[in-house]
Amino acid sequence: MLSFRCFKKYACLICICSFIAASVVSPKAAHAFSNQVIQHGAVGDDVIELQSRLQYLGYYNGKIDGVFGWSTYWALRNFQYEFGIKKIDGLAGWQTKIKLANATKYHENYVKNQIRKGNKFTHYGGKPLDQQSKGSSSSGKSSGNNGQQKAQSGSSQAKKPASQPQRNTSNGSSEQQKEKAQNPTAVNVPSGFSQNDIQLMANAVHGEARGEPYNGQVAVAAVILNRVNSPAFPNTVAGVIFEPRAFTAVADGQIWLEPNPTSKKAVMDAINGWDPTGNAIYYFNPDTATSAWIWSRPQIKQIGKHIFCR
């Protein structure tokens, strides 16, 4: 009788521990999606979240409308392939949803509010929320920024001397050109990288190398690009950065720190062709690395605290 009572106590203890473990596993994913498997033909809030998260990573470029069509299906399969999910089936099950939730952010109220307004997303994620959507149709009204620019232009024209109209106009034009050069868009970004690609790379550089010398930060960005171009790695920026166990900043959450201007500049220099590493695809900190495998890689050079290797 005593042994039976002990058995009951142990059984209860195991059940309690299992319940606690289930409640703390992946707290970020616990608030994402519903418990339903999302599949082709589905509609509703789960699909809106799925499309938003896939677009956040650059896999889905279609309309966020809550309809699981073929574009969403193939975007999901590509995500599953590049994130190492064993069963690539185009179904958003538990494992897929956990990986999506851990790799992305989802502003539910913002997304649904934009949909209600009839706006469409230029690219969800990687930039301030007020820059992520645009009206579904152009109207005769100018935006607040355009109106402000016109007001400033009119004011400057009223103040400028009548004898020097061309000089002031040319100065204004050169200032606008400088402003455009300092704020690259997806149209003029080299090699066709999207703004989300650049933002993700800046986040990674900031999380991995913000204490390193500038060429060391460019080197980290160059490694990401070298992996994109290598057949041994995923062929997208998001796929490389969020590949399981690839970057410490993803594992410890520092990937989501706000990057500073230096990190963004380092990314642009790498995209424009500067590779201080000599085509490295790996790097590690010799003071903290414990993997015998990474020490076995052919080393190219050391920049700051990182050793870069093939």
C-alpha cells in the first residue's frame, strides 16, 4: 500500500513538471497563431499572420489578404527548406509556426488596421511601421511630407533675391541629390537587395560585431553575403542569418537590437564589394570558441577579436 502511494505521488509530480515545461517552452510562440494547422485554401487571421511573418523575412511578396493561395504555399515551403524543417510540406504546423514566431515580429493591430484602410504593404518588416504601407490608389492630395516640402520651397522662393533664382534652384537640387544618396531605396540599392535585406544585415552586424573595428563590422557583413553566394548555404539574406545555430546574435536575441548608423554603413560597403575577409564564410572568437570543428577550418586572417576562415 505504501509503495502504491509513493507511485501516485511520483506520477502526480511528473504530470505537474510536464505541465510547467509545456507552459514555458517557446513563450514567444505561445502567443502566435492558433492551434490549427494552416494549409492551402485556408482564410482568416492565421493566414494574415502567416503572410505577414513570411513577408517580414522576404519569402512572401504578395498581398497580405488572409487567403492562403499558391504564392503563400510556395513561400512557406521555401521558408521550411531554408530553416531546416524536416518535413517540407507547405503546411504551417507547430514546428513551422514556432520557427516563424521566433524569427520574426508581428504587429497584429498595425497589420489589420492597414488592411481595413485598404492599404497594401510595400514590404512588411525591417523599417518603421509608418513606412511599411501605402495607399491602394493615388489621390489628388499630397502627403504631409510633400506638403511641407512645397511650403518650404515656396517660402525659400519668396525670400531669395530676384537676381539669383538659378543659383538657389541648383543648390536645392544638389541638396535633394545628396539626401537621396544618403537614403538608399530598394530601387537604387546595389545588386537588387531589398530594404529588408539591408535592415536584417545591419541588425546582424550590430548584434555580432558592434564592438569591433569598422573593417571588422564590414567583414561580418561580407561573410553573410559570401554565404548567400555559396551553394552550401541558403541563397537569401534571411535564410543565411536565421539558419539554425549560425549566428550567436540570433540565439541570444541581440539580432533585434536597433542597429546604429555604423552598422548600416558597414552593410552598404560590403554590398558595394568591400570584403576585408578574403572570401571567408566562417568566423569565430578565439577567446570563447569551444568547437573543435571551427578551429579546424582553414584560417584566412584575424580582424579585431574575430578569426575569419573558409
